[in-house]
Amino acid sequence: MQCIEPADSPAIGSPPVLGDDLPEQPVILIDTGFPGIPASVPRARNLLERSLRLRWIPEETRGNASLVASELATNAVRHTASGKAGGSFALRALLHQARHSRSILTLEVHDQGAATLPRLRLTAPTLESGRGLPLVEAFSDTWGLLDNHQGVYARWAWDTPQNLPVWAEGWEVATDPATNRVRAHHPSEAITFMGATLEELRRLIVDVSQVARLRTEFPGWALNYDKRSNGASQWYTARRKVPLSQRSHSQVNELYAHSAARLRALLQAQAAADRRAAHAGARGERRAR
């Protein structure tokens, strides 16, 4: 690389400087290696963009992270051993989400080292090269070298709503700074809702959280729901993972409901019907003997 770590930028292993309410372990969004060739740069950028869209991260931060990822990947390919025959680089994206203060996105590009450390230089606006790290500095909140000096990281921070209620446990909640609207995302269910306030989204959030719990309570059923985020009525469905070829009059292979609570009641009724059918079958076998 042709560009030095800012004196006030910490190493990646140092305590975070953008917030003091971080969980001990971040969520790893990306940890992927790429061949050290120019064609890998857009692939790395596209992977990052797709991953960030799955989590609610402010649009400006997503755009800045995409630009920085391109610059750091290009720097790794052009100016480090990653760009030599058989070389490679790795892209990592880590998300710290702090309930009561801020969230932090950390982007790391790991390379295979170079003869000189990266150095920030002033370049003329008309030059085609040498602008990578100035852009990284301009479009990140803080940046610096990784601990082993084989790569660069960048960080961004943004405010998150405080004091999430119990019914929003497990949801990633953030406020769009441009519209001041609240967006709630459930990682495991891969669903996002947006509204004027968190309270406005309460019914949808509670229903989805209930579906997530029902998956554990009724593992023999595949559960799904209409993932519209406009607050319209939702249909919840349940299908047996192994359909019954012979059923009693009270057993079904598919269920439909307008709410998660109703779906749970139907699943409980099916569980009871299954027990009755199993008991009747066992009694019939005993009589046959």
C-alpha cells in the first residue's frame, strides 16, 4: 500500500472509541476471502451491499461502507502481496448493536502484507491514483491499521433507540436519520417493518416473535407468514414437514390463521388430535393381537 495510520486511530483490537455500551461479541456479517485480482473488488463490494441491506443500517452508512470497501479492496490488490500470483484478501464486516446508546459497523480488509505501511498522502484531485486512503478517511468515522499491519479497518457509528420494551426482544431497531421513521428487523426471521414509531409496529413485532417461538414449540411444522411490512392483515400458515397420508377427521396437513395467537391455538389442537390418533392406533394394534 502506498498510504500511515492516523496517530489517533486505534488498532482493531483496542476498546471501541465510538461508544461505550457494546456487547462483548459483535455479529459477524461477512468473513469471506477473495482472489487477489481486480475482478474481486466489485464482488466484495456487492457482497457487502447485500449483507448490509439485510440489517437495518442507515442508508448513508451503507453507501459510505460500500465506497470504503471498494477502495480498501483495490488497495490490497494493487499495493500488497495479495495482488501477486496466487494472492488473496479477505473482507470482514462486524456489527455491534448497543441497546441503550449507539450501534457500530466495523469493516476490515485483510491483505497479505507489503514492504511499506499504508501512508496517507495529499494528492491532486486530477490524479487517478493515490486517492484511496484519503477517501477512506473522508467517508468513515474512524479508521486505522489492523493489529498485524496486514490490512485496514474503518468504523461508523449511529444512534439507536433507547430502552427497547420486552416485546421487542431479539429485534434490531434503528431510526432513519433522514425520515425519523423507525425500522425494526428480526435477523433469524429475515423480516423488516417500518413505521412512524416503534409502538405503531408493536402488533407486527409481537406476532413475528410468537411465530419464531412456535418454530421451537412445534418442530414438526413448517411455519411461514405474509411478509408485507405495510401493516395490512397477515396470513400465517403452517404445513406438516411430513404430511400425513392417513388422517383422522380432525387432523390436517395445512393450517391458516390471521394471527400468530390463532395459529398457536390451531397447532395445539393438532397436537391433541395427533395424540388421540396415536392412542387409537395403539389400541387397535392391541386388539388385533
